[in-house]
Amino acid sequence: MNQPSSHPLALSQILGACPHDCPDTCSLLTTVQDGVAVKVQGNPAHPHTAGSLCTKVSRYPERTYHPERLLHPLKRVGPKGSGQFKPVSWDAALSDIAARLSSIAARDPQAILPYSYAGTMGLVQGESIAARFFNKLGTSQLERTICAAAGGEGLVQTLGGKVGMRVEFFAESKLILIWGSNSVSSNLHFWRYAAQAKRDGAKLICIDPRKSETAEKCHEHIALLPGTDGALALGLMHELIQHDWLDPDYLDRYTLGWDALQARALQWSPERAAAVCGIAPEQIRALARDYGACAHNGQPAAIRMNYGLQRVHGGGNAVRLIASLPALIGAWRHRAGGVLLSNSGAFPVQRAALQRPDLLAGRKPRSINMVTIGNDLLRAGSPEFGPAIEALVVYNSNPVAVAPESAKVAQGFARDDLFTVVLEHFQTDTADYADYLLPATTQLEHWDVHSAYGHTDALLNRPAITPLGEAKPNTWIFRELAARMGLTDPCFADSDEALCRQAYGDAVDFDALLQHGFVTLPMLDAPFALGNFPTPSGKCEFFSERLAAQGLDGLPDHVPNHEVAHSASAYPLAMISPPARNFLNSSFVNVKSLQASEGEPLLEIHPLDAAARQIADGDTVCVFNDRGDYHCRAHISARARAGVVNGLGVWWRKLGLNGTNVNQLTSQRLTDLGHGPTFYDCLVEVKKSEICRQVDRGNHGN
Ligand SMILES: Nc1nc2c(c(=O)[nH]1)N[C@H]1C(S)=C(S)[C@@H](COP(=O)(O)OP(=O)(O)OC[C@H]3O[C@@H](n4cnc5c(=O)[nH]c(N)nc54)[C@H](O)[C@@H]3O)O[C@H]1N2
Ligand SMILES: Nc1nc2c(c(=O)[nH]1)N[C@H]1C(S)=C(S)[C@@H](COP(=O)(O)OP(=O)(O)OC[C@H]3O[C@@H](n4cnc5c(=O)[nH]c(N)nc54)[C@H](O)[C@@H]3O)O[C@H]1N2
Ligand SMILES: [Mo]
């Protein structure tokens, strides 16, 4: 059943893995008929996938055979950014790219920047030959921070790693706090476990500024202001302490810094916290009663955090505070208690074998933060910065659409003296700026191996069909470039199957992966029941010596947003831009059936905020701040709380009403920890606009 068949008229089913940046990492079953993938479904034999997929990924054949799929290498013929290309042969494209990169590298390889993220999460198509290639050249390194950096750092500083509860045990919890996560839309297979717990009598509480699809299905919804989660967590701690709803034995044995954290939390009365959060103090008291009751009755209380809450200035500290909560009540004693943000740290990925940092041979190239690509592309060379960026090689990412402050990003990509190579499936906003646009294979066409961050199974992806047109895997493209640039290390010759084996080395049974498509990692059911946190102290670190040694506050605190809403401001509304259900970041936006489900770029606005601006439902509005403006359709909706507008993301700019998307408004400022982005820390104003789609289409082409 696993082998692609070359027999004509044959029907086969191939085991694969969903490549997308989502906690669920589903096991896929692709039905291939006459060499054509006719159906992609969830593998019923994989416990977390349980035979079901989200709507997006069930449309994978539509995406793969999309009429606009890139099938041949293309070379720019029009002005930068015009998106005008002509087909060229692979040989011509690769030879010219190799020559251009070689001449830049001969002067200073750091003038070359790779830019990639999670278009595929595959360890092979993501970070193998490409990483070796850039390491060998000694190019600038990319600080890959655009998603999870603040939360990841918060978790590492508190629990010691990106580790937490096993997701399946949420089904047995009696209280689940869903914190900064629209699970129904972005973590569907976790929601299945939460729904099971709910049927078995658990209480579900959603903490989210937006009344999301998930908030609707929970018993309670706490609609706090964006970026105030740290204050809420401190207010909650205050109440747990005041009522003695604690587990003193757990605190004593397995935590570090409790006295100091306690003193800080006692400064956060529910009234003070509620004022910061824009909610009623009673909501904090009730939350504490529910959480504390679990401590008291010995019932498991679980927290599902997701990355939604850490895309603000204080995101790292907020994650530190929330990750501390289970230790206060000893929730970790039970396998259905504790917190899960990510379990990616549990995977034994052999990064050094895959990426070969030894190829740097002692060089220490600079790092460029992917979040500030807008500024950095526009920087001149200088002693502090190093050389100006002269060449960009983009793969697995669409920075012109997804990076903040996109006017600057687009301006940088439009530089005539920048040489840009883009590896893509489609002509995205970023691809429009390429000098060479190279067609990449999709998950149905290549090998890969996947870790997950929302469960603890490793997955294998086999190719189900032969590559369409002249599309090639990322690995092939970097191998060919290496050969043309005279990089002769044997590691560039490793095949994709060999790389799949190297990804986990002996730590995962590769034969089992080949046979079943997934392997469950060995892990304790209740990993921190007896402490054993992977921190330096082995304890849950409320106080972090490591942060203190960096001159930071060793103790977590509420860190206010960079942009705090107040009525006197020219931009009185806070804007968040969470994912639209049928898109995955900017992927799938061009898939017709999914685009039709989402309709148009939307701004959800509360009835009071709309009325104050004479905005009617369905009006075209201009959302603006000092960084730019974005036109979209207003949707007056109770999903938005007063004072907060929700600009659902992430549309392609060229499919928007005025050639921009929501990232025209977001800022390049960074988080407190981890140098992450602050997409949801963004003030705007909204007014009615006369721009309509038809007029605009004429102006913006594409
Ligand atoms: N359908 C779909 N699924 C996805 C994605 C997608 O684009 N579409 N994206 C994927 C990616 S890249 C990731 S990183 C993961 C995780 O993806 P996340 O982007 O974390 O996805 P959500 O679970 O939607 O979490 C965002 C939620 O956080 C809320 N939120 C915004 N600001 C705050 C805040 O300050 N505090 C709190 N408490 N909540 C806030 C938003 O309203 C939203 O409901 O999911 C992935 N899954
Ligand atoms: N305003 C706002 N901005 C956001 C977010 C938000 O919530 N709000 N979310 C942020 C988050 S959490 C993230 S993770 C980032 C995501 O940012 P990106 O990782 O850039 O994600 P995508 O937009 O999905 O773009 C991935 C691209 O990779 C391509 N691709 C997929 N597979 C392959 C492959 O095998 N080979 C090659 N060469 N290309 C491939 C896809 O076609 C797609 O165009 O966006 C961030 N931007
Ligand atoms: Mo992400």
C-alpha cells in the first residue's frame, strides 16, 4: 500500500505527512489513480489525525494541480516587482545564479542572506542541503524568529525546554484553559481531545480578545485586551495565594523562586489586573476559583497555550507567567494536568548532522532577524551592520506578505541592486520581486521527515506522484547550485532518502517510520510529576538565573505593549491579525475554493466602534496608522470586543483591495524575549473608504 505504482490504471494509497506550520502535523493518505493524486485524506491509523483533516489540507490536490502552479524556471524580464518573467532552462538559471552568488561570495559571503520559514516544516526540504550550502559559503545566518521565538524562550526559561503535557491527555482533564489559541481553527486535532473532555464534564475557558470559533464553544470566554495576559496571570496568582489554593509541597520541592514570585503576584489584586486587561475583576476571581478548585479537589487542570498571545511586546514574560501556573497548584502531578505550548523539544532531531554547522569552519557570520527584514534590506553597509544585503535566496516563505511593516519589506525587495532568487509553488507577492523564480515540488512530490509541535509523533512523507512539470525539490536545487559553485563536500551528494534517515539517526526506528508513516516518541505520561524539569536547577524556574545574568529581570512580570491604546491617541484601536480559518498564514490564499470561503479581506469591528465612525456592515474601510493603510471590508461583529479590531490574515497583497494586506500596519518592534515579532501589538484608526475592488484592480495589475 505504500509504494507508488508505475502500473497504468493502478490505484494506490501513499502515506505522507502534512507539511504545514500547524501543531497538528497530520498523517496523510493520498489516493493516486493513473499517476494522479485524486484524494488526500487523514490517515485513520494515526491516533491524533484520526482519519480527519482540516478543510484546507483536504484541498491539497486542488492546490497541487492549481492552474497557476509554477512548472518551469523563470527569469525576470520586466522591472523589479512587476512579476513579468520568461521561461528559461534549469541549466541556464542555475548557472547564472551560481555565477552571481559566487561573485558576491568572493567579496563577502555575508552579503548573501537566505530567507526561509515554515512553508514546509519538513526537516529535509526545510533545513538540510540548504543549510549545508549556506554554512559552507559562510553567508549571513537568518534568525528564524517570526513565529514562536518569544514563547519558545519563555518556555525554555521556565520549564527548561519546549516541552509539556502530552496532547492526548487533555481528553481526561477536568478544567481546560485555552489561552491565546483558536483551536477549532488552528489546532483542530487538539480540539477533538478538548471536546471529549467537555463531553465528560470538563469546564472549558477561552482567554482571547476575539470571540473566536473556539471561544464560542467554551463555557466561558475572557475577552481581555491584547498583550495583557501577563497581568491576568498575576491577578490569578494573587487569588490563588490569598485563598491558599496552592500545592505547598510541590512548590517546595520542585520550584525555584517562589518567595519572590509570590511577593510580585501579591501586588496584583484582581482590581489592578482587571483594569489593565479591560475586564471585570469578578472574571479573574471566578477563574481563580475554577483553577484553585482543581488544586483543592485533586482534579486535573490543563492549559493549552498557543502562540497567539506572544505576538506582543511582553509575549515572553506572559508565557513565563502562564507556564508557571501549573506548579502553583501541583497540576503536573496528574498526566491530564499542566500546560502545553509546544512539544517540539521532545524530538531527537540530529540538527548537526542535517545542517552541518561544522562547514562554517570557525567563521561566525552575522545573524539577520527575519522580522526586521524590512529595515535590514534598506540598510547600507557599515561597521556595526556589516555589508549591505546584495543577494537574497528565499524558500519556504513569503516575506513580502507575512513580515511586518510590509511597505518597507516591499521597498527593500524592489531594490534594483538586490539579486533575488525565490523557490516557490506559486507566484506569490514575494515571487513577483524575484530575478529568478524556481519551481519547487509540493509535499505530494518529494520525500521528507517531520517533527510536530502539538503532539509527540514523528512522521515520514513519501512522494505520491512524480513532480509536475519541471518542479524540483528544494534539496535538488541547492545540490545543483553547490555543484556549480564548486562546493564538493560529499555531504552535498546525500539523497533525500538518506537525509530522511539522518534526521533522527538511531533515535527513531526508521523502518517503523517507513512502514507506518509515524512513530510515537517514548515519553513519560506525566513528565514533571516529580520535578525533573530540564532547567539548570531541575526545577520549574519562576526565577531565571540565566535571564538575570543577561541583565534582565529574573522574575517574570507584566510587560505592557509597545503601543497601548488610549482615547487621546490618534490611533485609538488595538488591532490583532489572527489567522483566517481557511488559510495557513499566506498559504492557500490563492486556492479558489478556500478563497471563496473566506470571501474578502475583512476587519471585524465591534458595533460601538463602528457606530462611532459611521461605518455600516459591509462598508469598505481604510485601516491606517503611521506605517501605512490597508483597505478591506468591515464586518460589524460581536467577535470583536470594543476597542479591538480583528484584521484576519494573511491575504496576498495583490489579492487585496488596494494592493496591501494587514502587515502594512504592523511594526518591526521586537518582543521582550527571543527577538520575536509583535504583530498583535499594533494601534490603528479606521475610516470609511471609497476604494472599491474593481477600480483598484485596474491600478494594481496582477
Ligand atoms: N487555519 C489555520 N491554522 C493555523 C494557522 C493559520 O494561519 N491558519 N497558523 C499556524 C501557525 S503559523 C501557528 S504558529 C500555529 C499557532 O497559531 P496561532 O496564530 O497561535 O493561532 P491561533 O490558535 O489562531 O491563535 C491565535 C489566537 O490568539 C488570539 N490572540 C491574539 N492576541 C492575543 C493576546 O494578546 N492574548 C490572547 N490571550 N490571545 C490573543 C487570537 O484572537 C487568536 O484567536 O497555528 C497554526 N495553525
Ligand atoms: N499579521 C500577521 N502576520 C503574520 C502572522 C499573523 O498571525 N499575523 N503569523 C506569523 C506566523 S505565526 C508565521 S509562522 C509566519 C509564516 O510565514 P511563512 O512561513 O512565510 O508562511 P506562508 O505564508 O505560509 O508561506 C510559505 C510559502 O512557502 C511555500 N512553500 C511551501 N512548501 C514549499 C516547498 O516545499 N518548497 C518551497 N520552495 N516553497 C514551499 C508556499 O507556497 C508559501 O508561499 O507569518 C507570520 N505573519
Ligand atoms: Mo507560526
